[in-house]
Amino acid sequence: MNLSFMSTRKRLSDLSEREILALAIASEEDDARIYRNWADFLRADYPATAAIFEGMSAEEDGHRRQLIDAFAARFGDAIPVIRREHVAGYITRRPAWMMQNLSLETIRAEAAGMERDAADFYARAAQLSLDAGTRKLLGDLAAAERGHENRAHELTDQHLGDDARADEDAVAHRDFVLTWVQPGLAGLMDGSVSTLAPIFAVAFATQDPWTTFLVGLAASVGAGISMGFTEAASDDGVISGRGSPLKRGLSSGVMTAVGGLGHALPYLIPDFWTATTIAIMVVFIELWAIACIQNRWMQTPFWRATLQVVVGGGLVLAVGVLIGSG
């Protein structure tokens, strides 16, 4: 077997002092660029956190300059091209388009993890080195990265006080509600309520559990696809600030299908009356759950949510039973 493709990535223990310094320089450049991109991405909605990342980017630039000076003093001005992806087992970073889809808290945690990873890498490299000068240099880099993590906490205290954090957390909560909760809740309501009449009409008209299940499955999946495409196509989120249409469409479509399948699945039970009894119990559990979600996430008064969802859903259920029994 030809294993030559495996030789394209060096192990950390195979790197020379010159290559380790070059790798450190490239890594500091990448991390500084990531922090600047985050600052630019967050500046409009989260200015305090953006200021933190601006400060961290400046710290990374300082580390890079120190590394370049050290490299020039020992090896000259020609820095070899070596990056993270060239070294087996080296820490990696997510691409920019994945970073921008992260939540605010995840971005903050990712930044802390970046500093820990860099410090751990330098400490590990120092342990592998048998050269005293290289070992000292790598130990200094590890200490610098750990100090950078402490500096990140200092910048957080400086720029992100309790009021600023509360404001930014409120914006993040609003974005989560508008992007995931609101479309998902609308889908769950649509799937739970709109499929009641056809499913129970077929159930009482045929008293055939398998036929009822097939109709419920088709109605639920079809409604999920329809709601998902409708939500995604209705608003690109640029003006409304409701977030990615893909995320909203996925949330709405999946929850619509889940809402319908909840009271269709009991009809996999062969006995009609047993299946129907369980399905009706599931319906009321679904409706009460929706009312609780509205109260929790949408700040809808509980009794108003109950009137809208439970009473409305009960009426739709009754219509389906009456039509099917006729």
C-alpha cells in the first residue's frame, strides 16, 4: 500500500527550532485575524465584547512582533511557510463562516479555549525539545499565552461590566428567540393544531389505525416541508433582524412535523380505541406544552396562552371527531 500521502504532515517532534518559531508566528497571525473578525462581526450588536476582541487582537500582534524579532535574530529574515494544517496533531481553528454562526457565549468560550490550546501546545513542544535554548523559548511562549488568557479576563473586566454583559445577553436572548424559538413554536402550533382535524376525521370515519397513521404521517411531513419553505422564503432576516432564514426554516419545519407526528404515532397500535385514547392524551399534553413555551419564551400571559392554544386546539379536535363520525 502506498502511504506516501501520510508524509505531507510533520509531527511536532519532527520540527526544527526554526520551523517551530515560524509555526508560532503564523499561528499568532491567524489568531489575531480571528479576533479582529469577531470584533467586526459583533461590533453592531455587542460593542463591549467587540472591544474585548480588539484588545486581544492587539495582544496577539505584540506576541507576533516578539516572535519575528526572535526569529530574525537567530535565523535571519526568511521565515518558512508552515501553518497549523501542516503539523499532525496541532490545534486547529474553525473557518470564518462557521465562527460567525456561533452564539455570543460560544464565541466567548471559544476565545478562552484558543488561549488554553496555544499555551498547552507550547508547553508540550517545550517538553519534547532537548535543546536548552529552544526549551526555554517554548516555555516563555507558554507562559506568555497563559498570561494572555489572564489578560483576556482583565479586558473582560475592563470592557464588559455587569450592565454591558446584561445588555448583550439580552440581545443574544432576543436573537435566539427570534431565530429558533419563535419559528419553532409557530411550527409546533401549526403541526399540533392544523393536523388534528384531518387525522381524527379519518380515524373516526375509518376506525382503521393503520390508515389513520398513514394519513397523519403524510399530513405531518407535508406540513413540515411547507412550513419550513414558507418560513425560509418569507423573510431573509436582513431588515427584520430575525436571523438566518435557513435556521428559521429548519426550526419551523422540524417542529411542525413533530407536532403532527405526536398524535399520529399512537395509531401504530392495532386497537383503534386504545390508539385513539392515547392520541387524545398526547394532543392535550402537546397543547399544554405549547402554552407553557409561549409563557416561558414569548412572555405571553399563561391564561391567554391557554385560551389561544388549548381551547382552540380542543375545538379543532372536536371538529375532526364530529366530521369523521358523521
